[in-house]
Amino acid sequence: MRCGHACSHPCCASACKRGACGAGRLALLEGAAAQPPGPEPAPAELRVIVGRGHHSSGGEAALGRVVENELAGAGRRFRRAGGSVLVRLRG
């Protein structure tokens, strides 16, 4: 693949064939940008950062407990992962 840049030097020609010259890289990027993006896969989980409670009174996390109670009340599936709650998304 030649990028179409005007230099005929053997080193430049070799770089153009590999898409390694600046003009070739730009042509590749422009070609990729012209194509419509494909659909991105939907995430399976949502991470809610609640903290571990190090700065809470008594050193016990309160926010995580509240978030977990709300999620359980709403019938959502979740799991605790350190200072985060990972919520399983429906779909």
C-alpha cells in the first residue's frame, strides 16, 4: 500500500508500503475515520465507588451499606469489590 506521498527515495517508498511514513499513517487514520463506527458492546456491570470507610467515624463504611440496601430493595444483582459495588446490568 502506497500512501501517495511524493518522495521517491527508496527509504520513503519502503516506509510508505508499510504505512509507516507520516503521510501513510494520516491516510490510514482518515480512512478509518471515514468509516462509520461499529456498535460498542454494552458493559455488563456498573461500578459504583463507595469507598472503604477509612475516613468515616469508627472506620466503618456507611455509604456502601446504604447503596447495597437500595440495590437489594430495587431487586438488582450486585457484589462488593473492595471500595466499590459492582451492579449487574440487565440486558
